[in-house]
Amino acid sequence: MSHTIGDMKSAYVFFNRKRFNGRLPSPYGWGMTLHVGHVDDGIAECDTDSITFSNRYFGNDIRRDLYVLFHEMCHVYTGWEQSDCAHHVAVSSHGGAWAAEMLANDIRLVSDVGHAEVVPGGSFDRLCDEWIEHRGQRVTDTELSAAPFVAAGIAALVLIVIFAG
């Protein structure tokens, strides 16, 4: 089963909705960039809002690429939650909040440099199964890119009601 960066964008949106309550930047428009480049495994970069997959491995094994994507999304989630981008490296290393997020999704750490194993049948494994099963039923890019604006509009409406009430 071959896959593309477009598939990883779809998985990113799916994981973001299912595991991160839509708190990560969208991979469409001015949000998070996903691409393949010259990196060892995968990397999330705060200064460019990007996740890079290794050009040596990407496309060979969808579950491996889904794991790399989720691994980096956990960095984004735990690092970008801090308002100071310069804090990203210290806050989002392979310990602390990042490790807790991985463990909460049934991904066991097997080294201090981020190597891990996915628990068979665990929550992340089931999440991958669900995305793979429904891969052909993706929503359009337009629907996905509009989602943050809809959420922002709802939040603004709630604030208006609170302050007006």
C-alpha cells in the first residue's frame, strides 16, 4: 500500500482531531508544513512550523510513517503548547510531557533518544487501523482548511455570549 505526503496530511488532521482535540496547526494553508527531506528519521521544527520525514525511509511502510508522524505531532503538542518557540527543544525532548503523551497512547519508549514500540492492539495501533480503514473516505482539503476558522468563530461567539450575558 503506497502513500504520499497528502496521505500524511490526512492522517495528521485525523490524529489531531482524535488525540489532540484539534489544537495543532492545520497542515493546510498557513499552518503546519509536512514534507520529505534529508533528516535521519523525522523532525518537528518550531521555527518553520514543519514536520520532515526522512527521504531514506518515507513511503516504504505506512505504519512506520504514521508512527513518525505521531511521534513528531507529540513534540508539536508538548512543545508548541509553550508560548515561547525558543523553549521548544528543552520542553519537547524525549522525556517529560512528550514521553507521557506517547505512553498515554500505548507507545512504549525503549531508549532515551525517542525509539519506541507501538503496543499491538493499543490505542495508537487502533487509531492507525481506523485511519487506514477509512483512508479513501477523506474530507476535501477545503473542508480541512476551513476547520480552524469555524472553531475560532465558535470560540468568538461563546466569548460574546459570556461577556454580553
